[in-house]
Amino acid sequence: MPKIVDHDMKRQEIIEKAKEVFAKRGYRNTNLSHISEKCGMGRTTLYQYFANKDEIFYQTMRHTLEEIRSQVEAISIDEELTITEKLKRIVHQLIGEGNNNHTFLLLLETWLVLKREKNETLERLKEYIIDLKLILEILINKGIESKEIKQVDSKSLAETIYTLIETFTLQRTSNNIDIKAKIESFNLLIDGLKV
């Protein structure tokens, strides 16, 4: 009797294993052979699920960014937290020692490479970055409305916070960064916004 394979489940398994390969080797140094080996299947079998490395990478990043967005949204609607606590928690989630951090770092590193190459994968992933910035902007606006945060240009501040997140994340590649010190510096910055 032939083995029945759940196509969607197998794709998800490939995405999870590919995430490990991309995180370890980076986008540039990963090829389909590395992914197929990690998945315990031949390259030709891999083509039954994905067209090429870019498609696997896109799906890996999309999956990770959806997880991150979900976590950030959960923080943003937590009614137990003040607006400044939410902003701090979001930054800690993105640059701290959590599970998605290495993938977020990979995304940012790859973002720079793909930007230079004008790769279409970059355009497809932009919506997730825009969503993260929008969540930050909405939180800042709520903080202004509730008089918790000083009157500021919320869009500009959201961009600045996101840029700091990117910078802290990219600095992690040098391994000389004190994450706790960076988070504490960010917390001081956010505390400075309080009315």
C-alpha cells in the first residue's frame, strides 16, 4: 500500500527545517541540497513542494513574520499593560533572546542583500515590516490620546523605534553586544516619552 503524505503538513515540515538551515548558514550560503539533506529527502522531492530556494525562503520568512506579528499583536492588546510597557515588551520580544530572534536577524541580513539585488522576495515580505511599524504607530497614538505619552509625530517615532530594533538586531551579528544594556537604553528612551 502506498504511503499517503499530507502535502500541507510536509510543506510545513520543510519550512521548519529550512528555517534552521537558513538561520545556521544564511540565505547566500544555503542551497537546495542543504535543505533537502536536513529534511531527509532528495532535491527532486523538494521540488514537489517548492519551486526554488527563494520560494522556500519566502515561506520560511512569511511563517516567522506571521508568528512575530501575532506575538506583537498579543502584546499590543494586553489590557494589563500600559502603552509604554507594551512598547518595551515588543522591543524585548524582537531583540531579546527569544526563539524568533535568530530568524529575525536572518531576515534583516537577507533584507540588505535582497535590497541590493532588487529581489522580488523583498517586496513580498515588505507588508510584514509595514504591519510591525503600523502596530507601533497605533500604540503611540493611543499613548498620546490617553495622555501617557507626550505629543509627538507618531509615524516618525514608530519609524525610529523600528530602526532601533533593526540596528540592535544587526549589531547582534558581531556577538559583542550586551542585549540587556541595549534593552535598558531603549527602556530609558521610552520612559522619556511619558507625560
